[in-house]
Amino acid sequence: LELSFTVQIAGGLTTGDVITNDGTVVTSAEGAGATGSPSTVVMSPAYDVSAVADHTLDGGGPSAVVRYMITVRNTGYSEDTYYLKAAKEYWPTTVWNGDFSSQIAYLGPLAPGASAQVGVQVRVPATATNGLEDITYFKAISLAEHNVQARLELRTIAVTSDILVVDGDTGAIDVESFYTDALTAAGYSFNYWDLAANPNIPSGYLNAHRAVVWFTGVAYPGPLVSYESQLAGFLDNGGSLFLSGMDVLDQAAGTTDFVHDYLHIAWDGSEIQNDVPMTVASAVAGNPVTGGMGDVPVNNAAVGYSDYNDQVTPVEPAMAAFLDDTGEPTALTVGDNGYRVVFLGFPFEAFGDAAQRADLMGRAMNYFLPPPMNYQLTLQNGLDGYAGASDTFINAWMPTTNYGNGANLYVRQPNTKSILIRFDLAGISRRATVTSARIGIWVTYVSDSVHDYSPVMLNVYEMYRPWTEAGATWNEADAGMGWEAPGARGRSDRAHLPAVQQTGYRRTGQWMWFDIAPLVQQWIADPGGNNGLIITANGDVNAEIEYIASDFADTTVRPQMRMTYTAP
């Protein structure tokens, strides 16, 4: 039963005054009663604001976009509008609306007590080194009283190391050195996160790594349960997980969907597979990680542990990796589900000697981090089944006309016609490293006014606002959704500075190429931020260039993207 207690505040009270409501009692017919008294309310100022972030620490790899969601609340008793500012130390930082569809500078008006979400986006530079941090200073500033502000600090960490060690032993018995020493001896560098010091590991930071070594020591019960959704996302993103601990699966912890569907372990929750003593781990012949390692001693007592080891029943495509003293599986590997897992049902720190631990860790990392392969790719509608290119042009002379189904594209200066073009990159691994990327469009006509001494001045900008081929016009990004400024020239429509600047001369019947490798790397790291490009013509002379569009009948001259990259 919920009861509401409503009072009307009398006039004459000022900011900081405290209203105390006392004597409120609820009594049942049988005589039982309860009271919520006294309750107090502090009079708020006319103008006040708070800001709370969903998280204030995160990370990403080179060119990655890291996003923070912030709830701004009007905590004053008067309606107000807020100026939003995200001051960067060094890295590019922008403020967006709550769904990250457009950049904003102001929020409101908000009624007293009302709130709204805004986003802050930080882009990690392509040249950032591992562990480098940048701080963004976010402010929501009252327009009614400029000295009224809410402030937040957002820390972003650059990640270039492939491996993250997550220390989940809670410090009861510190065993991190067994893992870090083994990685070092195997020749691998790594980042380190201690859950005892900071139990909230940011998902962006976690996902920026290719492999995670996670150990739980004697943490019990269910040391992994609260992190399972994050680890599922990490594995879905193509990551690899090395997991070890004592009693990781004990009780209901072994019956979760994550254990069954990602670790590929069947666990019935009984004591049959739980707390099984063992003195030796026998490698399973043919296992891609442990095959050929032979019998290795396991000594829990040597690290101060009880003999609480887990047997496992592998679920396809998992393979048994080690057998215990009774011949039952106590470890497994998974390698056919778009991600890879090595799970030990016994503590890695109790396994063999330093050389044997380094051998096992090295084998696991070789399994997780195969040498990258080189790829060459051409994306063009109609080529090898690809249909992910979208393009159109927008025309200031016909501001409400859409040309999405046309066979040609046009740029015209000064700022009269512009081309929108986008290539879907969804099929490329987010862990790819781009070595080259360029867009080519076939030139069919150039105005007579264009000469070597009077070229068309072309600027290529990254698009911020989503648009559609069938809906974009000079006035709108899509039907009923306007640009911030006509021609997609607003600060939330496109980047302020061009990614490419080049000249167009009087040459037809050939490709015109635009090098955009940094943007392609950025879009691969953040597929949701791929809204393509706009090509504008900004010279003073009236001139036009005609190109072939993706709807042209001859597929060989449709716009194309050629790229080379490496990927695991």
C-alpha cells in the first residue's frame, strides 16, 4: 500500500529553510501502526542544477569513440535553460543529445525537478599511446544565473595493449604475480585492473582489449556473476577469455546462462563435480592449447588454498583441455563461436612450476592472438553481392527535391550542389587496422569554366547527422527531419573542418579519388558513428562536376571504396 502526503508550501520561506513534517502515523484496525515521521524538505534555490554520469571512467583503442551519458536535472524551483560545455584537455570532445543523433550546445527549458539526458563523446586519437589519459570537464551552466553550474570530470584511457589482466582475488590471498609473471615470461605486455580497488570495470575499456586474463583466487561464492553480462558483450565483440579460480562454479554460479552459453559448461549444481581433490592435470591430446603438455602437478596447498577444484562437462563446441586424477575434464577450450575461451576449473597459480605456467599462458595467448592477416577489399554496389553504398546529391536551387534514385551525382560551386555518400563497413572486424582507404567516383562531365588555373575546390567532411538516400534534400536529412542548417552546414550536421581538400580539374572519363583512411579506421572502431561524407564545392567560380551514382546501370563505374587492412 502506498500513501501520498501532499503539503502546500507557505509564502515567505527562503532558500535553505527546512520544512519538518511530523506526527504522521498509520494505524491498522488491529492496532499495529507505523510512522515515517519526522520527514524534512529543504527549500531549494530559484536556480540550481545537478549532473550525474552513468560512468566517469572509460577507455578505447586508437580512433575509438568513447561515450558518456549524463542526466542533467533542474534542482531549482524556477524553469531554466542550460548551456552545455565539454572542455577537453587534448582529445576531441563533443556534446550530443541523449541518443547521440546530433550535437547540441543548450538544454531546455527544463521545468523544476525535470531532467534530460545528454551525451559526451570523446575520440581517442589514432596516435595515442597505451595508458595515456585525458580528462574532459563537463559543465551545465544556468542561463538565468551563470554562476550556477553542475560539473563533472570524465576520464578516458587509451588502450593499445592486446591483453588485460583482471585481478578478482579480492586481496584475500594475492596471487596476481603468478599471472603477470607468466605473461611476462611468455613475452606479452598487458594492462592490469584490480577489482578490489575499483570493482566497476568500464565496458569500453574492457572491450578495447583482444584478450582478458581473469582470475578469482579464493573469492566465493559466484565471483563472476555480477560481471557476466559485461563478459558476454566482450566475447560477442570477438574477444578471448582466460578464466581461472577456485570454486568459480560452486552452487548456482555454475548454472547461469553465461556459463552454459559462453563458457560452454554443463553444470548440474550438485556436489558431484564440486570440490574435487586433484594432484595432477593431464593434458588432453589434440587440444589446440594443451595438447602435448603431458601431466602437470597441481598443488593448491602450496598457495594456501583448500583442495576445492571443479570438474566440467564440455558443451559443444568446447573441448576438454585437462583431466583430473579421476580422468574427468577439469578444464576446457572454446574456439568455434566467434570468440575463444580457456577455462580452468582449478587455480592456475597451483599449476606446475613457473616454466610450466609460462608455457600454458603462452599457448593460451598464441591461441587468442594469432598473427594478423592482410586483406584487400573493394566495396562497390553490385560487386560480389555488396549493396551497402548509399549516395545522393542535394541542390540549393531545388531545396525540397530528393535525387536518391538518380544515376548521377553533382557538386557545384559556390556551395550550390553537394554529394552525400556512405559505405556500410559492417562486415569488417572491429579489431581491424586500416593501412589505406580511399573513395573513388567516376567523372563524366566538367563545366567549361573549369581549367587548370581555375579548378573546382572540393572539401570532404565527415557527416555527423544520419541521412537517407531516399529522403535527403538541401533542407532535410530525411523526410521530416531537417538539417541544423540548410545544405547540411550546421555544427551538428557535419565536421567543422574538412577531412580532405583537393581540386577538381577539367578531366573526364576517369576516377577521382579521395583518401579517407583515418575516417575509415574511426568508422570500423565505431560503426554507429558511420554517417558517411559530404563533398562540397567551395570555390568562387560558377562550376559543376558530374559523377556516376550507385544507381547507374554500368556497375563497373559506380562509386567504390578500396581499402587494405590487417585483422586477426
